[in-house]
Amino acid sequence: MAANDRGTGLQAVHEALDEVRFGPARTLNLRNSLPTVRQAEARTESWLRERQASRSGELLVITGRGNQSPGGVSPVREAIVRLLASLKRRGVVAEVSEHTPGSFVVKPAPLSALREAARRSGEPALAPVADPASLRELDPATRRILRLVAQRALEILGVHDFERFLEQEMLAQFALVAAGVPEGPDREARLRAALDALMRDYDEG
């Protein structure tokens, strides 16, 4: 068997093993879609935030090696390396390791890490996405779990005067999960699932 054929065969085996380990839901393949650098960055950040909100396990991000790129270096791969480092500082990603020269295994951070990262940096975790009026438009079940999450967060911070700070904290906690739950069918149910995940993060922390 020619060396090229052996290489192709080994690659097929590795891809089959990755399919078993990660599956389509936990794999982001940038290599096949050939995005620009900006498209790859936006798509990767959005995808990772969604997986963080749904408490996914280990994820596979495929960038490709860049064999066809000038100098044999993939601009998309280099951009994703920088993005993953930034997302780790911002509390979206917990761990990153190179899986192959053209892919990375990424472990999302718990949602509660977003708030801790913001405290360390002195910056807001996310831009405001709602005001009190818009929160009242949420389903009662969503507001109920949001209120419980906010109370739990205030309790962890040592704040006992819940009512004084509750509305502000509800907005902050809603911002944590909303960025990872895009618009679409059943968004309210997905928001509740993300809030449940955030509550578990606080309880387990």
C-alpha cells in the first residue's frame, strides 16, 4: 500500500473514532464550510456559548491544518487559537487541547464562570439584553426559575437583602444565559433549561 493510501486510511479511522466520541451535536467543522476568518470566529463563539448553556461535555472544533493556505498556515486555525484563549479568560471555555494539527478538544466552562470572569476583569460579562419590562414578558415558569437563580447568586455573594437587589440580579443572570440561547423554536423552554443548568452550577460550586 502506498504511503498516501495509508495516510488516507488512518485519517478515515481517526474521523470514525471522532464521530463515535463526539457525534454531530458536539462537533463544529469549520474546515468543510470554508468560512472567512471573521465568519469562523463569530460562528465558533456563538456555537460554544450555546454548548455552554446546554452543559455539553467535551467538544471538537475542526479548523483544518491549512495545507492549501499560503505558507501552509491556516488563518482560520490561528484565529480560532486566539479566540479560544480569549473565551477561556472570559469564562466560556474551561480547557482547550490540541486534538490533531487541525482540530481542538474544548471543554465548556460552567455558566457561573461567566460572572466570576467578569468580576476578575472588572468588566460586565455581557451587554444588557433585557430590561424589567421585557422580563415581565417572559413565561411565569421562566421568571420563577430566574428569580430562584438570582436569589441563589445573591446568597453566594453574601447579600441578604434580596428584594433590594433582586431585579438587578435577575437581569444579570438572564444576560448570562440569553447570549447562549439563540432565537428560534422553543426558545423559552431552552432558556429555562439553561437557567436550570446555571442553578445546578451554583449548587455544585
